[in-house]
Amino acid sequence: MNIPTLTTPRLILRPIHREDLDAATAIWSDPEFGRYVGTHDRHSMWHNLAGNVGVWELEGVGPWSVLERATGVLVGRAGLWNEPGWPGIELVWFIGRPWWGRGYAPEAARAAGTWAFAHHDVDRLVTVPNRANRNSVRVAEKLGMTFDRYEVLHGTDSAVYVITRETWAATIRWEQEL
């Protein structure tokens, strides 16, 4: 599958590379970062990256590595997720703790969501953060997503947030007018 590269004013979302392993491990081994998403050592991070690459082939969507445009530094991963039994195509964002508070998560998620609606015949996107993860809930709300329900997914008490294609288009148009 030909995975596109997306750019935003401050970020590059590009396909995951094997060379991302050490930087991704540094992000995912941080206990504070992993409080809601789990931590990974180098071995389990390799398997995580492989699964993220594979979802593109299996589902036609997936996450990208997120790099700062100014520095070229890997700051996290964002994009899309889907799997059998999932509540829908999910917007995902995982930005490393050194880059929290810079607005990278909503910026990357906007690029991924816009790509998803442009290239997939879906009426809505979801996100399913751990219901206790207030930072991710705030990002979902910044994106214009609204709470739909609580659901246990893979043993995690998750909050399902939803945005429709129509609301997404209106939100993006409004932001472009600013």
C-alpha cells in the first residue's frame, strides 16, 4: 500500500520507518506518557510499530510517525486505527511528553481526519481515549468531537467520542477562515 505523507504548518506525518524504533521507544518507555496507553521496551515497541504498519495493509488506514518540521525530530505517532469489532475508524494521537502542550496532537489529528474523510467513504470518525485521560478528552473536544458513550475496549474503560463528516467539514472551514 502506498502510504501518503501529510504536512501541516509545524508537522510532517510520514509512514512509520524501522529507524523510528529508538525514538519511539524513548517516548513509549516514559511511565507518565504510558499511564493510559501502556509503556513499551524496545522489543515490544518493535512489535507495536509492526502492527501499526500492518494495519495499513489490512484496513486501508493507519497511523503515521509525527515529526516536527523545524527539527525533523520524531515527536510521536498520530493517524487512524481500525480493527474488527472497533466502534469505527478511530483518530489516534500519541505525542511524547517533551512536546505536550504545543498543540501537536490536534494539529496531527486534523490532518489525519481530513485525509480519512477525503479518501474513505465514512460518515463519521471516532476516538476512544481512556475515560480518565483528560488530556486526550480535551483534544477530542478541540477537534469538535462529542461524547457518545462509555465502552470497555481491550479491557480499558474508554470514552467514545464521535464527529460526523458534516461537522468535520464545517469545523475545518471555520478554522480556515480564521
